[in-house]
Amino acid sequence: MGSRARKALGCAALLAYLALYTAAAAAIGVALAPSLPAWALLVYFAIAGLVWVIPLKPMFRWMRGGELQD
């Protein structure tokens, strides 16, 4: 697979992943809202706002396709 195709496919996968992740994180947050205090929801959304990046490192490495080595 060529570099341009890998990057295009990776961008499409990234957009799909972000759409699903944000929908799931928001739905969980809304479900937790009645039972948690405001500070706990703040912590939940802060963590949810950061952990979306973790599974993307292998995908970005694949998208680069060996252009740069770590």
C-alpha cells in the first residue's frame, strides 16, 4: 500500500474512531451525571479527554510507513 493511500485510510479511521469515542465518552458521562458529584464528573471528563490519544500511536506509526524511525 502506498504512502498516500495509507495516510488517507488512516485519516478516515481516525475520524471514525474519534466520532465513536466522543459519543461513547459523552454517553457514559451523561449516565454517570446523576450519581456523581461535580468534581468527579470533572475528573472523568478530564481523563476521557486525554486517553483517546493512547490507541492512536500505533496507527500513526503505521500511517508513516517507515518514513521516520523512532
